[in-house]
Amino acid sequence: MEKELVTIITPCHNSVEYLDRYWKSITSQTFGMEWMQIIIVDDASDDDGYTVAKLRAFETQFPEQVAVIELSENVRQGGARNVALEYARGKYIQFVDSDDELVPEAIATLYALAEEYQTDLIHYNSTYLGQDAMAVIRNRADRVQLLSSGYFSCGHSMKFYRRDLILRTGSRFAVGKVYEEPLFTYPFLFTANRILFLKENYYKATVREASTMSSTAKLHIMDHPRVQLELLEFLLDRGYLEEYSEEIEEYFIWSFFYEIMTNILAMGTDCVSPEDLLWLKRTCLELFPNWESNQYIKNYDDKRMAILNLLKG
């Protein structure tokens, strides 16, 4: 049995003020540091070496368990996580951002459940379900039900992954973009055969005023649809669209157009150019000209359809 049962992956950029709290949550895991591999990637911090110095101190405390990787070029969180995945040895993977925390029993509980139920993936803090549930995918009908259920969120952190699933799927995070997660997480819906959905949350996320998902949301708003387009290309390359055409079409129309238009209307249309808006519409119609006949979209309520009707005319 490999000693490193769980690999924790953390990207860092100018995170020194949050790292002590993060580190306490890692070293306080009841699972035990000796059974974990911690990979922390410094994504070209430019704070006069303070973040890197803190990380090197962590590495000194547990030299056999902790590896710090310094990048000379900023590739954003997605690119940093991709680098760490190349060095991961654990049977399972947990991502933890540098300003976030895990509750003390997180890894021990998730590992025990993953072993008991032989999961490919545990999706915890599952807010779309009334109770815990085990999804077992035996055939195409089961996968269609999963794809169309709406239970799966594309966030990366509140999931406990079997590393073999990541290797089999071959997905990676989008590089150099905000909203990098769907390119990594969504493909697992086509390869995972056992997903445990849990209501319980083991992850404590921090929302910072200067975080990438708040203060820079307007600046990077078009990263959202660009990542979805990368994802569609990934799915096309692997032939998934042939077998799950309506499910993928509905997901793409929703994520590429509906979500982005909802955000634009909430933030103000000054966050995008007229050319951006034209590109969104034209791309949707070129890829899925018959979107209105999709069985799932036909069941949308009037509020949702009011947004999608912007594709017409």
C-alpha cells in the first residue's frame, strides 16, 4: 500500500496573510499528515518572497510530505493545479485553495467513505439534493439521468477524486483564465461510474474582496464562455456529443449563453463589447442551430426562456 493515500493540491499567489490559517487546517486533519502528500504550487508570487518563504517553512516542518513548486510565470489557479497533478501520488485527490480551510475530520471522513463505497468521486456540500445519494452508472440510461439531473456542480474544491478517474478522463483545468473549473470537472460525468453525493460540507471557503471571482469578475467575464467552448471541443474530440447530444447541447446553451447573459445583465452591459455579444449569439447558433427543439430546453420556464430568446432575431 502506498504511504500517500491522499494528495492535497494548493495553488498560491501572494497568499501569505492567509497561509497560517490554511496550514493549521491541513496539519489538524485527524487523518494524519503521514498519510498525505501536500503539493503547493507558488504561481509566480510577486510579494518580495514572503509567500514563498512561508511555504518553504511549511516544507521544512514536513519534508517527506510537503512539496513546494515555484513557477516563474503566472498561469493562474488552473495552470498551477495542472502542474501539481503531474506530481500527485495519492490514491485520492483533494484541492484546497490557499485562503480556504478543511474541517479537521474532512480527509478522514471522505477517505473512509470513498473506500467503503468504492467511489470514483465524492461530491459533498451537494445543495441540489434533499438527502445523500449514491449514483451508480451501469449503462447509457443511467448516465443520461445523471447528466440531466442538475445535481452536479462544476466547482472543483468540494469534491474528493479518485486519482485513477482523473487519469482515465484526461481532463485538465483551463490555463490563464478565471472560471477554469468546468473544463476539469464536467468530463467526469462521462467517465465516473460511482459518485457519492453528500449534503455535509467539509470545506470552508473564504470570499475576499480582491479575489478572482469578485473584484475582477467584470474584467474576466468573457473567460466564462471561452472555457465552455474549450470544454465542448474536449467533449467533441472524445465522441461524447454523438451519444449524449441533447444533454450536452442543453448544458452548453445554459452555461455558454444563459449564465453569461444573466451575469452581464446583472453587472451592466458595459462589462462586454457589442462584438462580444455578437460572438456569443453567433457561436451558439452556429454550433446548435436547432436549440429550441431540445427536449430539456422545452421545459424551461418563462424567466429562463426570456434570456434564451435573445438568441432569436
